[in-house]
Amino acid sequence: MSKTDGPQEIEQAGLSDRVTAAYSAARDKAGDAAETVVSNPLAALLGGLAIGAIAGALLPRLAKEKELLAPLGERISEAARAAIEAGKTAGKDALVESNLSTDALKAQVNKLVEQALDAASAASTAAAQAAREAATR
């Protein structure tokens, strides 16, 4: 810009600077987004699924769509229920085979909590002893 530039040229130069800055910021954000997808693809997948679900929920359904997709939805629901039941059964069987009943798991958790409490007690006793020794020096 020179001293002879009028208000319109100055305004256009400012607009050009803002457009360039916005473009640069958008490019940086796109690079950040790509880096996030590469470093955490599961989060990107879940985010995409969530966005798709929201978009699908907001779009109105047509009567023809309901008529055509209702049987498919019922089959998918039945398959999902069967898969969940099979998963529960397999999980319970695996726990039984590993000798991990509900009572055994409760006992292990209780033992773990007891050990953590013992460790905390020992640490506090040692800290108190160290403080007493430091005070008597």
C-alpha cells in the first residue's frame, strides 16, 4: 500500500489479509483433523457414527422407506438380540471355565482392597515415623 491508496484499496487489502489468515487457519485445522484421525482412528470412527446417527435422526422418514426397511430392521434386531445372548452365554462359560464365579471375583476384589488398605496404612506409618525422626534431629 502506498500513501495514495484510497479507503477502498485499504479496505480490500484488509479483506485480503483476513481471507489469507482464514485460509491459513482452515488449512491448519484440516491438518490437525487429519493428524487426529491418523493417531486415533477409533475416535474418528465413533465421531463419524455419532454424526451420522444425529443426521439420520433429524431427517424425516418417508412412508415408502418405512415400508421397505421395516422387515430389515426386525431381522437386524433379532440378530442383535441373538448376538447379545450368545455373548452373555460365552462370557459366563468362559468365567466358569476359568473358575471365576461371582463369589470368586468378589473375593478377589475384597483381597485387592484389603491389600491396598494395608499398603496405605504402612505408607502412613512410615511417613509418620520419618516425620518424628526429622523433628527430633
